[in-house]
Amino acid sequence: METTDVLIVGAGPVGLQLALELQRRGVGWIAVDRRESPEYYCKALGVTPRTQEIWDQCGIVDDAHRRGAFLAGIESSVDQGPRTRDTIRDGDDLPYGFLSLAQYDTEEILRAHLARHGGAVRQGMQLVTFAPESDGVVCELQGAGGGKRSIRARWVVGCDGAHSTVRRGLDIEYEGEAYAMTFMLGDVRLDWDRDHQFGQRITHLEDGALRNVLVCIPIPGDRRRWRVSLMAPLELQSDDADLSAPPTLDVLRAEVLPILPPGTTISDLRWSSYYRISHRIASRYASGRCFLAGDAAHIHPPIGGQGMNTGLQDAHGLAWRLALAATGRAGDGLLDGYAEERRPVGLDVVQRTTRRMDREVVAGDSKFDQWREDSQLFITYRDSRWVAEDVAAAGALARGPQPGDRAPEATGLRAPWTGHPIRLSERMRVPGHLLLLWFDDDATPDDFSAAAALVDQLARRWGDALTVDAIVAPGARVVDHERCPLLRDADGTFRRAYDARGCCLYLLRPDRHVAFRADRHDGAALERYLARILVPVR
């Protein structure tokens, strides 16, 4: 029987992201996908700023930017009335803009990156049954030709979509319901005068009543290609309607052209589909050694481009915990933190997009003003039992990120013998936790000496689970004990972003959220926290 650390069931974007995160941490994995070959359908298109930060960490964001195009905003109108433009300004307090990137490009980029590091998906193979045991999961798989094989995995992760075999095998309830509407979408050529940098939303009224809402999202690579989405014809709205054949170009034309400006033509259909929208969430994200991620755990209206991105972030949040568990370095219950932290995020997305669906489609309100929420940069785990702080002085670190918050960017860091500025996010590419030790302008030689002793202590006890960087204020007189890199906060961006004063510290998790902070270099407080989440080096 073949063995592995993690069996990933489903190799869409979420499964591929999980495989990539495990691969770069040296964890054994096998990914299987029932599709015999990748599909080239334009499903999910939007990539949020937060997902791009994740891709920066794992080394694929440049590839994504080469293939995608940034959206400048959304234009909305009622039929051919005046257009309202909601614009995202370049540099609008976002680390990245909102990227339009076809899902097949996302998958291809992830597969190519895996291949460069020796990883590959087993296509045409599906999970049939699995039996969880105390120390692993025995899985039976079947290939496209009917052949069967067994794999014993220490953990199984279901990234296998809304009809998840893993979720059903665990008898986990998928709470929620479906909308009583059928929609359709198509990848088409539109010949019209609309700006390809802006998505288009046109509300169509008949006799003053809402008849349809057409959404057109630009597909990168050809200024005339758009993905159109709208309600299907009335005869296909019944529960027993036959949706087995995708909508033809003629069907799309009949529904789309009455909504588009006069003179617009629609042609060159590459792909189309009927679909129904549900809002559902798994009652649990984990059961024993089995986990759910992506659509297997949550599904919701495609408003704000949250679905695929939430799944990718599920994978990001699970991978570092699995990596610690696989090497025997995870503290008791650390794996439980995945479900504890990510299910509330999934529930919020389901509820928020459902409210917007009701308002924007059912009521015809097409207002688009939630860029900050849609960016996913403000997701926090402040209520998690897996984050903490030890702040003794009143008001210390008050304007810095709290435990559980996403760690903000700091630019303009300078390192000796390096001729270019460094972004803090570049330092976050390490696979484990990152400890940032801050030294203010008035730091003393004794402060640097004590910090060197702390770094030695941490290295002996926690090994490679922890990486340390020192960040010093512009006027600090450095005493370099050569224990860790010293980065000077030349532009003061770290001080401002983290409200850094005196000799404080921030511990960042591998998912770029603040794990722990203290307003002093307190080794004892830090050690108490680390002992909760990690197993020391033996």
C-alpha cells in the first residue's frame, strides 16, 4: 500500500495551492483529481489583494500578473441610462489591485510551479471510499480505466468541490439552501465601446420591474473578450428544467442583446454553462484526520469574487499547521485551529455575499462600494485562542496590528551591502514563524547583547520553526552580534505600521497574521507562547 503524509482530493485551485504550500515545506503529498485532464473554462476570474500577498509568499505572483489584468472598477447602469463608475484608485491603500485572471490560468500557473519543484497531480483518479483510523486514513481510489489502488495517508483534505466525496463520507451537514433561480454564463467576444479595464453591470427593467441583471467581466489577453453572466430564460427557471446542455450562442444572444447598448454584437462563444447559486457552509471543517477546504466547506453567490479566494486562503491557513504536525512539531490541538479560525471566515463570506445577492439581484440594487471588504485584507483572528500578547505598558503598541490581525507591509527597509530597499513581505517568505525584534533610536549596547542571547536561546529550543530578523530605527547605534539579519527602518514605515517603540517584538505566523506581540524583548513571555503552539527540538 502506498503511503503519504497528506492526500489531497481535488486538484482545482484550492487543492493545487495546498500542494504547493506543502511542497515548499518538504511535506509528502499526493493530489488526485477525477478530471482526466485540466479544464480550460473561464470560471472564477477575480483574484483579491490578499490572495496576491499569499502568492507573493510562495513565489507565483509575478506569473499571475503577467497573465492577468487589473480591474480599475465597475460601471453600473439601468438599461441604457447614465453609467455610475465605482473606481479603485492605483495605490488606494492596497498592496495590490483586484486582478482579473481566468481560473484555467490560475491552475496552470500553480501546476507549472509544482512541476518545477518535482510535483504533479494524478489526473483521472477519484476517491471512492476512505476509513479514518487513529493514526491515519486508508483510502481506496479508482482510476479512469476502472483500476483501483489503496493509499494510506496521515491526513486527508477534501478540496473536491460542492459535491465533496470527503464531506459526504464524513457525514458533515452542508447547511444552507439554493436560490430558486437558474443563471447562465459565457466566454464571448463583445464588440462595443466599453472600457476593458472596468467590469460592467447592467440592470434590465421591463415596465419598471426587474427583468434581469447582466454582469460582464473583462477576460485578460483580448480587449474584446468578456465573461457574461445573467439569469437564464424563464422556461429554464423550473426545478425540473433540463440543464445538461450548455447555452448556445443563440440562447445567449436572445437574452443578452436586449440588455446591451444598440449596435453591440456578441460572437465567438468559447465556453458556456448554466448554473444555480447556493449559499451553504459545512457544519464542521474537520473530523479527526480529515479536513475540508474551498467549495467542499463553503459555497456562496459569486459577488465580490470571494469564492475561489476564500478557498485559496483556507489552503494557506491549513498547510503550515499540517507541516508542523507532519514533522512532529505542532503543539497539542494546533491543527484544531484551522477549523476554529477558518469556519467563522467562511460563514461571514456566505452571509455577506447572500445579503448582497438579495439586494443586488432580487431588488436590483447594483451599488458596488465594498472594495475594502472584498480585498480580504481585513480578515482577523483576534478571538482565536492561538494568538496572544504580553503588553505591560499602558498604551503600548496601541496603533499596531493586534494579535490575529494581518501583518501590514513595511517598505524601505535597508540591509548592509544591499543596494535596493527591502519590503517586509519579502522577509515573510520563510516557511515557518518570523520573529521581528525592534530596536528604537535609544537602544543600548545591553539591549543588543540581551537580544543576541535571546536569539541563541530560541535557536536551541525551537530550531528552524522560527526565523529571526532585527529591525532598527534610523538613528539607532547598532551593535551587531551577528545572530540575525539587521534591517534599518530607513523610511520609518515599520515604526508607523507597527507602532514600534522601545524594544518591542512581533511574532508573525506563516499565514502572515500576528501570532504574538510584546512591548519588550521578554524571552519568558515569548517562550510561554511558543510552548503552546510548538514542540521544541529534541
